Amino acid sequence: MIDRTAARGWARTSPTERATALEAMADALDAEREDLVPLADTETHLGTPRLNGELTRTVFQLRLFAEQVRAGDFLDVRIDAADPDWPSGPRPELRRYRTALGPVLVFAASNFPFAFSVAGGDTASALAAGCPVVVKAHPGHPELSRRTAAVVERALGRPGVFALIEGEQAGVDALRDPDIRAAAFTGSVRGGLALARIAAERPEPIPFYGELGSVNPVVVTPGAARARTADIAAGYVGSLTQGAGQFCTNPGLLFAPAGSELVSRIAETLRDVAPAPMLNERIAAGYLDGARRFGERPDVRTLVWPDAEDSLAPRLLEMSIADFDATAAEECFGPFGLVVTYSDPADLPGALAALPGQLTGTLHAEEREEVTVLAEALAERSGRVIWNGWPTGVAVTHAMQHGGPFPATTAPLSTSVGTAAMERFLRPVSYQSWPDHLLPTPLREANPWNIPQHRS
């Protein structure tokens, strides 16, 4: 899969060389757009407008990581001069930086065939960190995976730094391979936990960065429900049904004031949304089965439900906050929403505290309302907290946090989107009292790569 010599060579490349390779990947993918996007649409049914936008995002994030690599800050170089009078005792010269962790296994996702797949964020961030990558292709878009991998390999021009594998057993075998030093995954809770267990039970356990599932709660206060009924209803329906609800940030859970016009307006708007094809038959069947199980609960009331049980149209249920518990916060992947109605806002913090970990939490409120406790409750259970907006749409930028407490992710200290995603694939090493010419290049006094060096 990965050549050890090539792996070490990639980790030692200069920032300029590595950034140039990432930019070459971006250029090559962009140049193949007219072939890749129709192929992706054939296999995923996501539509060419959405897929063109996703490919643009994928190309952009490669270029953004290239900028980060060139800047060199990600290496976090720290240099302590020798100090015989250091208060805790004589201090030797210490030079610390972050180096590539080693080959990374990436499990591609189904719902983002570009941005979270072969050349997506996990691959880009691992390569940027200096780690070779093995991608386990998703079976939902095999031809696109092969074509994308071929583009990446040609652009990199470095045998042994990138590889594509296919098949469930091949993925498991790769996860057990002693050369693999970390793994990244986006998918279901069941599948992710099975792989996380394998990673943890290896003779030498490795980090497993899994994004597993989230219902992304949205809380609407009484003031917001009164002031912005139509806007909130339209925004919620748009976010809930975007991409046929096949987003990990899909807002599947909404807390709304009991008796408010908002709930009926949401239901009315949602009834007008036509069914949309889903990624594949397995995901469609999972959506229908999950919705059916929710619909059979005795504590829910149906607000929107198609006449045909096999219809992929949106579905919306309602329950009282008195009946709500963590069992009602299971993800149903697709255009499915659960509205939880409350009469007393004081009941909301307790309900939010009962939630499992989430990728996002959203608060719709008016600025004059006192919402500090609600904001804290959402932040306690979420990786990203949104004010008067919607969770679908994850910006690729420096301050993005796409992660959250378990089971939203297996590693709540990390993000899989944004430039901080590189940190998952770096480890710190300190060199004590070494001759300058034997140090890794970023730590040398001459600093030939012009890496930022923080000195004390």
C-alpha cells in the first residue's frame, strides 16, 4: 500500500515542495471537472449544481492547506535556550516541533463524494501534515473513486505516497496494518464504533478520528418564534431537506414553543417539498426504516407523513418535552425531523443536557432575551454553536470546528474540517542538546525553510 521509504521522504519535503504538490492536485481535479461531476451525479444522484459546488470546495481546501503548509506555523516550533539559572533547575537546550505521524488510512464517506471522499478534507489534511494516505473507497461511488484516485496519483507524481483500496475486508486489513499510524472515518455510529474498536485493540493502538452521527438540535425561543415565524420555518425546512437530508449537520431535532404558529408553519412548508432521490438503495431503506420506527412510538404525533410508506418524501413528528429523552435523539439519516414542544423555557437546559454529543447546536433567539444558560447548555453538548442560522454548510476555514462530544465523534478534541484538521496527523518531538547540523530542518538555527520559531 505505502512504501516506507516514500513515506519518510514525503514527511521530509520542504513546505514549498509539499504545498506545490497540493496545488497540483487542486489544479488537476479542477481540470477534470467536466468528466468528474457527471460521473459523480450518475453514482450519487446529488445533481450537478450541488456536485460542482462540492468540487469547488474540495479544490479550495487543497489550496488552503497549501497556504498553511507554506506558512509553516503548523509545525509549532519552540526553542528554549540552555539556562543554568532556570527557576526549577538548570535547563538544557530544547527544540520542539510537530512532525508527521505516519501513514493515514481514510475511510471515504458516501454523502460527499468529493469533499469527504478520495481527495477530501481527511486526505488533504493528512498529506499537508506530511503523512502518506491510503483511501478506502466508498462503495456508493466506486467509479468516481477510481477516477479521482488516478487524478491524485498523477498530480502528486510520487509513487508510494497515495493509494486507493476497495472492499470492506480490505479496509479492515489496512486498519490492522502496523504501518498505518492513524485512521479517519465519516459514517454511521455502528460502522464507526466497529472500526474504532479494531484501532484500539491493535497490538499498537492508533488514533481513530471518527465522525459518527448527530441530530444537531435547534432551539427556538418564544421571542424568536413570534418575531420571525416565516423566516425560521423556511430556514428550517430548507436545512432539513437540503441534499435529501443527507448531511451530517442535518437539523433533525427542533425545540419550539408549544402552541406557536411556528410548528404549523413548518409543517405546511414541509408538505410542499417533493421527494428527492437518495444516495443509494441501502441509505433509502435505512431512512424509511428509521422513520417508521420513530412513527410507531406512542409518544409522538404525526405532522407530515406521505401516504405511500415507500415514499422518500420528508417526514415530521411532534412530541412533548415531558416525553423527550435521549432515545428520541437518534439520528434518522434523511429528511426527517422531530419537533419537541415546550411550555416553560426553564425545561430546555435539562433536555439539552440529556442529549448525546452533537456536531452542532443552534439557538434562534432575540437579542433582548436572556439565553446565557441555553447557550451554555448547547455548547456543553456541541462542537459548533450557531446563533440565528442553520447548521448545514460547514465553512472550510481556520476557526471551523467540525467535531463534538461522543458519539458525534470519537475524538472531541479534533476537527475534520478547516486548517486545524492537520493537527490530527502530527505528533510533538523534542530534541535536547543536539548539534545543529543533525537537527530536523525546521529546528535548525539557520532555519533554511524560514519556519516561524518561538524562542524563550
